[in-house]
Amino acid sequence: MTDNPLNEEFFQSLESSVVDVLDAETLPPACYTSEAFFEFEKEALFNHEWLCVGRVEQVKNPGDYFTVTHINEPLIICRTRENELKALSAVCQHRAMLVAEGRGNTRGFVCPYHHWTYALDGRLSGAPAMNKTCNFRREDVRLPEIKTEVWEGFIFVNFDENAAPLSPRLTTVQETFKNYDLANAEGPAPDEPLKFEWNWKVQMENNNDGYHASRLHQGPLHEFIPSELCSFPPVPEGAAGYLRFNGARHMDPAFNPTQKAVLPVFPKLTDEERHRVMFANVPPTLSLVMTSSMVIYLILHAESAQEHSMTIGLLMAPGAMEHPMFEELMDFTMKHTIEITSQDQHVDELVQVGLNSRFAPRGRYSWQEQAQSDLNVWLVQRYKETWDRMKAGA
């Protein structure tokens, strides 16, 4: 099978993935396995869509910074002395060495190779022994800056300077979980991203899949939010995100042996909200899993057709981290949450193996997989628009 599926017949075939979920079929396997398609996807999605990079509390103070990559582009997210949030390329404009790694607090970024120095806003402030170089002006050089937007405390970047704002296209999603007040939620700094050998869409589909919950995760750690209680709010045309609700058999469900929240509940939640778990996706990079006492956020970093990394972070109600037994309660909760996610990771890995098979199908959906259909609608619109531009030579 050729690795390059990019032709008119292939893009016409995507139409069967965007009809009603009960009539639809899955995307072609090449969408998950072909490097040629991933290169196309960079232009169709990642070069023009809003990509989540982290939370504003990671750069709370002037000089705070952290580094991140999307489609293998190394970026610095930082706070300037003037309290401005910046997203900069981490690539030194001299010889392409990275000027920052990890996270921390700094007065500026110093390239370790030749000691070119950049201010927190990206301006070149020092370049040793360049005084004899012809037509070199320090003020002409700076780290490239990337467009940023903050939504509900999450930082997004966009490589397209002309991209439309994100927030107006997330009003439905935002209204649904406004009582979580995520902009003021608190959580520990996330660990470094974990690397996985499967396509980013396999991960995003799993993050919001109601169908597998009662099957893959059968048992006491998950039985209180059964698949048959899932529902899917309508997605307005042009929306940048989509939702799944899953009703619970009791109030304040949580993924631990007690099946109930052990950390403080978000104080503004209604009784209805405390009787369900909510899932939200802002493709192509952010997924949220929302219980009444904890929000797990998952940031996807696509790297190739068959690899991605994922940052896993936690948010809780203000003051929850001051609970005298916070560490013990977190250890108790995460031990059993990890048990569930390890089940997901095992099947995701094997799904990618199956997608590479000559026998990989374009399967049919259950009504409990409406979220996959919602993702397909979001994807295929962008795939076809980009293919049409390519055909036109734009």
C-alpha cells in the first residue's frame, strides 16, 4: 500500500465519515498511518489552528518560562518584565541552537553554544564578537514570536498570524462548564510530556469515547459512570470544540475505590453537574476530563503519523492544595486513575498496530461514539478546504 493517499478519490471518500453517526464509517486508516498524510495534516490543522501549550499559572511571575513543542517546533512560553505573556521560537537566530530547555525563571535566554543573548520579549541583547561582521545590526535580530490567546486559564498559540480568535468559537463549551471557573482553578505544575507510539487522533478519540467505558474499564473503578448514561450536546456550526456528558449513579463520582470525591468539590457546581462527569475536546490538542472535584487536562503534541507526546495536568478547586492531607489524597486518587489510563494506553497502542494492517477496516459507529463523529466533522472540513486550496495551486 502506498504511503501517499493524497488524491481526489481519497478526499471524496471522507464524506462517509461526516454523515449522521448511525450511518457513518470511520476515517480511512491512512489518516492515522501515512507520513504523507501527516505532512498534509500539518498544513490543514497545525499551521493554522489554536494549539494548547499549558496554563497561565506556569508563567505567573516575570521571568517565568517553560518550553514545549508542537509538530516538532520548539517554543518558549514566558512572562516578560512588563508582565506580558509571550510565545517565542526557541531557535537561536545564529546557528539554530536551542536557547532554552525545561522550565524556570530567568532574566533572559542565553544560547549555550555561542552566547547570543535574548531578552524575554525575544530581542537580541548580546552577540559576542560580531562587530566585524558586514551589515550585521543587532536590532534587526530577534526570536520569532507566535500569536497567543488565553482561554479559561489555558494558553494557546497559533502559527498563523491571521488566525481568527479562538474564544468566540468556544462559547458553548465555555458556558457548559462555567461553574468550574477553570480560569481560577489550581493545580501542580505538570510533569514532562510522555511519549506514545500511536497517532494523535487515536489518543483524542480515546479521550472522549463513551463506548468503551463500560467494557474496557469494567469493574468498580468505573462502573458508576456506565456507557448507557452518556449523552452528546449538539455542536454549533463553526464551533472549535465538542462535548460528552456521562451521567453517574451517585453524586460526586471519582476514580478511586470509594467511587466518591475525596478532595474538595468545585464550589459553584449544581446538583446536576455533581451527578455527572463531563468531557470536552478542543482539537487538535486539548482534552478535559471533569469530575466534581478534579479536572484532568491532556495536551497532545503531534510528532509524526505514528507518534505523539502528551502532557497530563490536574486542576482542583481553589484552596484544595492547602488541605492538610492533600498529598495523601492525591496519591490515593492517582494510583487508581493510573490503573484506568494504563488500560487505555494498552489498547491505543494495539489500535495503531491494527491500523497498519492490510485488513484495517473503515468500521461503523455505535450511538455511544457520537464524539468520534463530532471530531470527524471538525477534521474533514479542514482536510477538504486545504485539499481544495492545494488543487487550486494556492
